[in-house]
Amino acid sequence: MNKNLAIAIEASLKAGKVIMEVYDTAFNVELKDDKSPLTEADKKANDIINSYLFDTDIPIISEENKQTDYTVRSKWTDCWVVDPVDGTKEFIKRNGEFTVNIAYVKNGLPILGVIYVPAIKVLYFADVSNNLAHKVQLESHDALIDEVVKNSEILKPKRTDSNEVHVVGSRSHMSQETLDFVENLKQSGKSVEIVSKGSSLKFCLVAEGHADVYPRYAPTMEWDTAAGQAICNAVGVQVISHETNQPLLYNKENLLNPWFLVSK
């Protein structure tokens, strides 16, 4: 296994462990300057992930780190893109649909991705250069890399072209544009079923064949999508910008993503 991928996996599992320790307590919720929620889990998970990734000497973009000025970042050829707890709103609701996202980006594109779902101990990981993405159900957050590799299954997206389309929607962000997208599918004669999920699990649903398409016509940040894009790209699923009709790019001057579409 790629060394950086193994480090990211280990970091995600250890972060997941501390996240669940907080999850099982009466944790406090703060509001950041942008009014998004923040919990002790976000902070503790970020510290753990940083402690693993610092040793790689690869710079880090994390939602919970102070962002490096673009005059410096623009010179980076590679970097980590991290969301210690993606789906903090889902974490607060205690519905289990939150993830740890870690991606390795090179020349603007994610080439390694890890998404860990600590509430159910499910791990997704991908190496885009080898066109491989895997999923594994773990028994413990302390699982070793050998155990992860041994028990993992290869992800495969849907390959049938049926009249029934499963569209991934968000539990927290169903925009009018998304509703319009669904209506257009129906008008074209398709039978549409909405599959609702929180956090980066929406990418995983498409990558593993439980959904056909994920339209995202609402704001996201680079750390929300990088790991999911890697997992999708590794199995031939594209994550395409609404603005450029090209794959989403990372380590941009503005870390806000354009709208995008995830599909085969």
C-alpha cells in the first residue's frame, strides 16, 4: 500500500476513536465566525490528524487549521486536504452520518482519499493512480493496516443503464436547483428515487453503486469534497465543476468549491 495512504488511514481511525469518545458525552457546541458549528470532537480529531500528517512534511489544508496565505500555498505542488469531522451538524444530531475526510492532492487533483465513518466503523480508501477504491467494515478503531487490507472489498459503481435513477440528496442542504435537477430527470421519463445522506457519504453512495448521481448545487469547501472525489475518481466516477465542466480542483486561491455533479 502507498505509504501516504497508510498514514492517512491510521490518522482517520485514531481521529474516529476520539470523535466517538466525545460523541458519547454531553458535549458543548460553539459557533465559528461563519456561524458553522464546532465541537470538541472537531478540535481533538484535528490535533490527532495533524500529528500524523506533520511527519510527512507535506503541507496541510484543514478546516480547523489557520489557513496559509495563497502567496505561500500557490507554490505547493502537493498537500493534504482534511476535514476532521465532516457533517458536524449530523454529529450534533447524533444520526451517525458524519465522517473523517483526508485526501492527498497533487497538482490540484486528489490522488489518495480516505473517508472514515466512525459511528459504524466503516472505512473507504482509494488510490486513484491504481484505479482502486476499497471499503471495509472494522471491528475496532484500533485496527491495523494489515487487517484493513485483508478485509477490504473493492468498490464498484452501478453499471446498468436503467430507467430508475437514484439521486443523492443532502439531509441538510436540498437547494431549489437540486429539486429542479430532479424534476428535469422526471420530465425526461426517468423514475427518480432520492437517497438522503449527510457528509461525504454522498460520494461513497455513488462510488459503491448505491446511487447514480449526486448533484451539488449548494456551497461546499475543498475539505468537504477532496477525499470523496478521490474515491469516486478511482472507480471511474467523475466530479465535474458546473463552472468549467472539468474536474474540481484543489488548493485554489478561494477554497470554496463551485457547484458540481458526481456521475459516471
